[in-house]
Amino acid sequence: MSRPAKIGAAEALKTLPKWAAAPGGRDAICRTFRFSDFTAAFGFMTRIALMAEKMDHHPEWSNVYNRVDVTLATHDVEGVSELDVTLAKLMDMAAKSAGMKED
């Protein structure tokens, strides 16, 4: 599978208004999702895990109760690529249907 070229966080964020540049100068994007409870958060993570596996592109994330913290970067290009934008948009859509609390 051909991997997309690096586009950088600044370019990616032009189409991802709820995402932010990762701290520390790393070329990555991040977002925190908050849900009604642990079950909703874990359900979201399960749906995304299945999508990510099909894309062969896996997020860096952690879960504490109703919160899921996500960082996206394409490791083989050492920065943000279109794969990250695609996965971020899928996460945004899935979060809405999983009972995400609005920011």
C-alpha cells in the first residue's frame, strides 16, 4: 500500500476546526473527546479501531473513564499526512453518533 506524503499539521488543521497542533513542536494533531460515560467512550474507541485497522493507520490514544485523548501522525513520514486527516474526520463523525459531549 502506498503511503501519502507528509502535509504537516498546519495544512491538516485548515479542514479540522476542532483539532489542534500537538504540543512540543511535534508535527501531529490532537483532540480530546468527552462522552456521557465509559461505555460510550469505549464504544467509540472500538468503532475507530476497526476503521483504523482497515486503513492500516493507528491512532495514539488513551482513555480515562469518559475521555479519549487522541494524537494523530503518520510515523513513516514523521508527521501529518492525509491519512491523519481522513482518520480525524472519521473520528469526528463517529463521536457524534457515540454520544459525545459538545465542547
